[in-house]
Amino acid sequence: MRISVIGVGYLGAVHAAAMAELGHDVIGLDVDAARVVSLQAGRAPFHEPDFEEILQRGLEAGRLRFTTDYAELADAEVHFLGLGTPQRADGFGADLTYLEAAVTSLAGVIATRGGAPTLVVGKSTVPAGTARTLAGRLAHLPGTDLMWNPEFLREGFAVKDTLTPDRLVYGVAEPGAASADAQVALLDAVYAPLLAAGTPRLVMGLETAELVKVSANAFLATKISFINAIAEICEALGGDVTEVAAAIGMDDRIGRKFLRAGVGFGGGCLPKDIRAFIASAEDAGVGEALGFLREVDAVNQRRRQRVVELAREMLGDLRGRRITVLGAAFKPDSDDVRDSPALEVTARLMSAGAHVTVTDPAALANAARRVPGLHGEPDTDAALAGAELVVLLTEWREYRDFDPVRTRARVAAPRMIDGRTVLDPVAWRDAGWELRSLGRGEVPSADEAPAAEPVGASGQVPIAGR
């Protein structure tokens, strides 16, 4: 099929390359000429595992190209909208400027098709009601329909999540109507290989599809902030949040995922999406229903300040102290620094007068643009040299795998804040480190640790009273 993807930032570029990987003829459009030049040359403008490989395959096969000219989209049968919807500068609401401008420009292109069947498919995360409003702007174009098909990809796994999704959500204006059946059939043709592989497909109304996406993000954010709130309690009462999380995660109603306490969530999705959800609910007169999301956001922000407080507890006055921060991206396997907890903590440490060196495998260039005066060091050993405190804030595999003995030889003083609760506290303390983690109390060294409970034949630890 002939497909266009409008907006080839992180979401759109991955989607365009993935659709070409499925065998379609794809053209990606963006108003950022430099980004288009980079993609057309086969160079990924962001760090994402496996993306550059499928990008280059699509280009070499002649199934993928990029442009800044809307006129080149005239032959496309299906147009995907992958525009960003950032937080508005004047409040919590989503800024739909880019999306609305794209639909206006696209309408002019569709008008030249003479009524040939055309499907416009939204991928962006938007407030409920946005799709129906945009559909109204296209209603004057014969043969043109709009659907909403939200994405659920994770940075670091975007290619996998696009080519092997756990579900496909189709939002249509009139579920069950003959017109909706035709729209679904056309989008089914796009996703035919995925459907043939058994990917579940859910068809629902436009508003419902929009709410699926924002509800999913709100739930994930809530789960992260919940365990971080428990971490606050553990710090106050002497508990260990990692053990709490492990125990409650065994309940299949709760599950283990997103229960690792730490410095909290960031990136270009969860923070702005929960705020936009709050604003959308307030606009609809049901703001109280999502009032708890304000505390979810507040818990997330408090965790960042807690890292700075731990640094003060370990070093005292931070002025002039040498601190090395491991990680700048908001998560590993990404160079995305939007609302990055690591960068915000770094900025706060710098504001307190510390001499901060930041290292990251992929995100230093983006970090330097976000934080004026940032001292970045790509070489990890060089970054560690002379450090009086090391703060792990992005759990890249190489940091998780650090040898505590070897690492001690690189620093001026063996002090570590594990902001992601990924290090083995006993191993690090036995190597001579003073280690602090969010939500953990003091952990005894190996020779002081209590003996393990006996394990029964079933492989389970016996529990009294059961």
C-alpha cells in the first residue's frame, strides 16, 4: 500500500520504517529539513536499538523515502499522523498546534485526489474528543475518513513494539456502521502481517480509543509513583522497598512490572500525558475523578529532590564537591532527555554548587543542549576519576554491571547513591562503599546477613501460619 507518515520524530520515524519493513511504499514528511536529510541518508537522528537497520533496509529497497513537501503525499491511500502533542506553556493541557497544522495542510493534498478513498489515521496521544474535531475538518472531502490508532511503543523497544505489538486499537466514528467496516478493512490491509501473526485487534469509538492510550499511561505512572510513595514510608520507618515490591509483585493482580522504586519517571510521554489527562478531565467537569494524578505527579517530583537530600546527608555542604552522575537520558537505551530525572537532579546539584560530571552512552549531546554549562564526559573511567560521590540515575546495563572493587579504584571516595535500586547493596558495601538507595535502610554485609530461610520441596519458603 501507499502510505504517508506525517511527523517523523521519534514515533513517526519508527512507524514509517516499520511500515516499509512490512512491505509498504512509505513516504515520511516533516517540516524539520535537517531531520529529513538525516533520515533520507539512513542516519538515525536519535538513539533507538534496531531502528537504523530497518531505516536503511527500507531506503535500500526503495520502499521508504522522506520529504518536506506535502504535495508529494498525494498518491498515499493512508496517512498516519505522528505529530508531537507537548504540554502547553500556559498550563497542563496538550498543545495540539502541530497536529492541527498538519491536518490543515493534509486536507489541501487530499482535495487533489478527486474523491479517491483516503484514510487518515491518528497515532498521537491526544485528549478525548480531539479525533472527532479533526474528523470534522476533513468532512468536506469526499471519500476521506479518519480513524484513531494510538501507539503503545516503549523507547528502547520501539521497533519491537511496532512490529510485534501486544494489541492494535482502532477508533472509529461509528462502531458497527458499514462505513466503519470499510475503514477497518483498509487499516487491516496495512497491518495484515501483524494480524496474521495473531495480534489482537480492538475496534471502538474514537473517544474510547483516545482514552485507552491516556489511561494506560496514567496507570503506569500511578504504579511507579505508588512504589515510590512506599519508598518514602520505608525510609521513614526502616523498611526495604525492594523487598516490599518483590512480595507484592507475586500477587498476579498486581504484577512485578513497574514496581522498582527509584528517582521516578520522565521522558516525553508519561509526565505531560498525565497532566494533559488532568486538564482534559477538568475541562469536562470531572476533574475530581483524576485528582489523584496530581499526587502521582508530586510523588514523582519529590523523588528527584530526595536524591539531592541524600547527597547532602553524605557530603554535607555540596559547594565545591566533585560528584559524578551516571546517566543523562530519562531511561536506558535512549538518548531522550525530555523531563529526565537524571538531568533535573544534575541541575539541582549544580545549583547547590557541586562540580558535577555527567556521563551517558548516548545522551550527552542532547543533555548539553538542555542544561547550560553541563560538564559531560563520554569516557566512564574519566568521568569517575576524582569523584567524591557517584550518583546512578539512568540504569544503563554497563552501570548495572559495574564491578564495585574495580570502580572503587577509580574514585576519590567510595560513596554511591543508587537512584534506581539496581545495585547489589551487600556486594557494594563489602567492597568498601557507602551506599544509599531510595527506599532502603542499612543493609548488613554478607557475614552479618541472617541465614536464608529453609526451602521446602515445593521450592517455596515456609511461612508461619500458613
